[in-house]
Amino acid sequence: MPNIRETRELDYSAEQMFDLVADVASYPQFLPWVVAIRVRTNSETEMVADMMVGFKALRERFTSKVYKQRPDRIMVEYVDGPLSNLENVWRFEPLDGGRCRIHFCVEFTFRNRVFEALAGQYLDRAFRKMVGAFETRAQALYGRSNSSAHSAA
């Protein structure tokens, strides 16, 4: 099962980053390959959403249940789509000076082993690009950070 972990320290609060990640409906505006989102249900603690992802002519739909534990954790549970398993967790750790450290982890298994082998060559880079897109979105929403974020894989 492919496993990707990313940790970054950002000049934004844990609450700001939580709000940004929890705003699933806005993903098509800034995340690469996210074509459309349909939020089925949404409350303070849970959401069910369909995400259409695409690259060139390839399109796939995923349904996920999102558990929100404000302000420090968002967990995504796979419901339906081309995978046999998907687990995704965001943790937001407050730091001094209004900064935060985000921890991103995703584990997944494709139903098709051939597709998993092919996609595995590119997915690590793709997921890191997506995490970077969240940082860029934070800059657009909250202003440019004063120091550069750093990554610890």
C-alpha cells in the first residue's frame, strides 16, 4: 500500500490551515487535477463529498467521508471509487508566534494492481504538489508568509 507523509511548518495558524483544508467545496479552485466537488452533507464534525479528479482524458470519481476535529485534525475515510482503500489524515499543530506545523499522511491501494504500479511512479510527486497547492492557497487567502516553509518527508 503506497504511503505518503509530509510535514511542513507554515506562518499561518492551525485554525487557518484547518479551515482551508476543511473547505472541500473550494478544492477545484486551487488543487491540481480536481475537476469538480459535490458536497452531499456537511456539519461541524462530518462531511460526505464526491470528488472528480482528472488528467487529460482520464476521469475518476471518489466518494469520501470527512471527519473534522476542530482545530487540530481532519481524517478522510474512503467510501467509493477506483481504490480499494484510502486513508488520509491532516494534523495541525500550533507553534509559537501564530505559526503551525501541518502533518499530512495518505495511504491508498488501487483495485487494479497494474494501475497501482504505473501510478505509483508519479503519485508521490503528485501528492507533494497538492500539499504545496494548499500552501499557495493559504498565501492567497491569508497573505504571504514571512519565511519559507520547509518540508520533512
